Amino acid sequence: MERRQFLVGAGSILTTAFITNAKRYLEVEASVIPLIDNRAAHEVIYFVERRTHFELRLNTPYCEVPEYTNREVLELYYGECLPVDEPIKLSKFRELYFEFGLTAKELDSPAHQEFFIDSWAREDSPVARAYNLLEGLDLFDYGQASGWPTGGLNFIDGPCPGNDYLGVQSNDRLSASLLQARLAELGQNLKVELA
């Protein structure tokens, strides 16, 4: 886990006055200060309240596992291209059976979640997509600017052995407004919402 904090006073928006207004806005409106126009926002980062923290999710506050066929899972997560309209060699079916336990009849059957849940959670879930998006931005690179740290985000890539969770979490609601301010400073058309 890597905790990164926002630096107040280092940018044009993220100031002590902004923090005061953000806290007041959270109390009165229970939402993030709207710095990005809804029509201009390309994507939305949701702060979803959990029991002890907030989890960031991209474009949806829900984390529903999709339904796939075994063929789709093989293509999406295992690099096996098996077009529906092309014949498949018997040797390929043997390989699929020995490697994945799938028979020819099961290829277009609904896939069991256990077959793909770990790959989906690290690559395509709203939680992992939020991690990958935010990890690629210079949210915390203020150069040589000075200021005082506040709030923050926890970037988590497998918090312990055997756990392959990939996501971003926060310990407080104020960090949603701080993230929105920093995204606006960077010129990103990303909207942050509390869910």
C-alpha cells in the first residue's frame, strides 16, 4: 500500500480557503464542490462509502461482475482467440481441456465466476480501472512547490500475500474534494462524486 497526500498551497485551486469551502460544502450539500461541468466530464470517479473507508470506482458506483461465456473469458483473459465462425482443430480442444478443463460443448456455456473473477477484478472492474487511471496521472507531483499535506489516497496493489486486490481507497470524504481540485488543476475532465 502506498499512501499519497495532497499538498495544500502548491497549486492554484488547492488552497486553505478551498479546504474551508470544501468542508462547509460537504456539511451542507453532502457532495463534492462542483469544479467540473457535468457536460465536460468524460468520466466519473465515485467515492463509494464502505464500513471503514471509501473505495474509488470509475464510471459506476456498483461493482457487479459481468456474465461471460467460456469462449469470451478465454479471449479476454487468457489470450485464446477462438472465433465462432471458424472451425477449431481437435488438438486445440485437447489443449483447452488439459489447460482449463473445458470440453467443446462448454465453450459457449456461461463461465463460472471462479474462472475469471481474479483477472476481471485486476483488469476490468471499476475499482481496478480507477486505480489504473489515477496511477497514470501526476496527482501528487508538485515539483519543488511547498505546502502542507492533507487528506490522501491509498493506492493498494495486493495488500498481503495471496491477495491480488487492486484499487484506490481514502479514509475521508474531504479527499474527494481534494482529488476534484487536483484534477481540475491538471486540466483533467474527470468528475468526482460521493456515492
